Amino acid sequence: MSDNSAKKKSGGLGRGLNALITGSYDRKAPAEQETTSSTLSAVNTIADISLTQIETNPFQPRTHFDQVALEELAESIRIQGIIQPITVRQLSADAYQLISGERRYQAAKLAGLETIPAYIRKADDQQMLEMALIENIQRENLNAIEIALSYQRLLSECSLKQEELGERVGKKRTTVTNYLRLLKLPPDIQIGIRDNLISMGHARAVINIEDVDKQLEVYRKIVNEELSVRKVEELVRNINLANKKPDPQTKLDLHPLENEVKRVESRLSSYFGTRIHVKASPEGKGEIKIPFVSVDELNRILEILNYA
């Protein structure tokens, strides 16, 4: 089969996928793939590859696949075929390794397919990990803790900074920070988030409590009484207000506005992801203090202010 005829056969599919992946490619038939793979010239192409030549991704962060959902996908593949190619890297002339698309790969095996369409690209081990983590994050059914752990792995294992991570996953830096803050919560609360006992909104309110025992107390109250996020935010404000040591110099001045000031202080703390201090006098004068502990923290706060 000539290159020209191969291009013509894949024209419709190629133009659609070309908008989603980097680099141009041609779709090659299996026979042609055998002749070109010996020189590794199939990189940046789509080809039908034997399932027996593909090994799974050792960096895959996802370890569990729902068997019922996998069977349903396999049945869909039997009827419709593979709509979206998997992505692999070439290890040798006849060996490939999955980068993304393991559900489609496993379902294709269940469906009895012998080959599967795959986009072949170059990738080192770090790129493999990064791509697997990012694909994992983009799944719609991840809970907040799974997302936070994937973000943390991208930061630590792929040596990314938070702004780079935000660009990779298409999220604002503040969103990334809010997820990462969840990992500071006690394990019991993280498990509750993972098991959908509480929402991320609940967790973002609870994390503003400094005392771990109080955090756990509020967490149990949320679960047992099925508290709304708004109710939890109010509960956290009252706890922080009760625990705050009064400033002798401002106690009398703040008293008429104390509840309103504390409400604003709590909302700002949640928005900026750090403890905000607000002082106000009966005359309406005051100040807002936004502390930071590093240049990165300052840049994060400045970024939030730019979006305000």
C-alpha cells in the first residue's frame, strides 16, 4: 500500500484527530507498519497495532477498573469499534507501551480484538508519568482527594511548579492550591472526602480551623447531622471567633462590628487560601493584612488579586 493511498483512506479521521494531538501523522496498515517499525519511523503516526505487542503503563496512577463498566465498553467496541485511538510509545521494533487509554485497551481485549488503533509518540519515563497523571485528572468521576494526590505527584515527581501545573491541567493556580490544601487535613477527613461523605466545599471550610481535634469534631458533626456547606462555614466562623484571643487595644473599637468583620475575615481567608486578618474601627477605618511565607506564596496572592 502506498503512502498516498494510506493518507486518502484516513483523511477524515486524520483531520479530526490532528486538532487534538501534536505533530502530523499518517495512518498505516499493519503490513506497512511492520516494514517501517524496524527503523522506528512510525513515531507521530496512527497505526493498527497488535494487542499482544502492547504492555501496560507502569506509571498508571489508576489501579482499579470497574468490571461492569469495562464489559459495557467492550460491548460498545464490538458494535462500534474503537472511536478514539489509544496513545503508546515505541520501545523496540515490535514492542509498545501504553501512555493513555488503558480502559480502551482492556476493553478491546475483552471484545476479542486482535489490533487496536494507536497514536505512536516519543516519551521518556517522566513524560509517561506526567501524561498518565494528567489523563487521570481529566476523568470526570475523580473525587477531590484523588485529584489533589495527582496534583501533588505532578509537583513532586515531575518537578513542576504550581503555575506550570495549572497550565498543564488547564486550571487556575488558585484552584490547584485549594485542592492541595485538602492534603493537610487529617486522614479521617480525607477518607470522608474520598468516600463522598463530605464535599470539597465542606472540606474548604473545615481546613480553616487550626486545631485538628476541632476539625475532626466538625467533620463528625457534618456526617451525622448532614450539615450544608453554609451551615459549616457559620460553625467554623463561630469556632474561630471563640478561639481568637482579644486584642486589648482594639476590643472596644471592634465590638459593634465584630460579627461582620469576622464574617468578612473568614470569607477572605477561604478565598485567598491563607489566614487573613481584618481590623476595623466604629468610624469605618481599618486594615486588611494578607500574610505570606514565600515568594511563591506572594505570587499566588498577587495572581488572585489580578483576577479579582
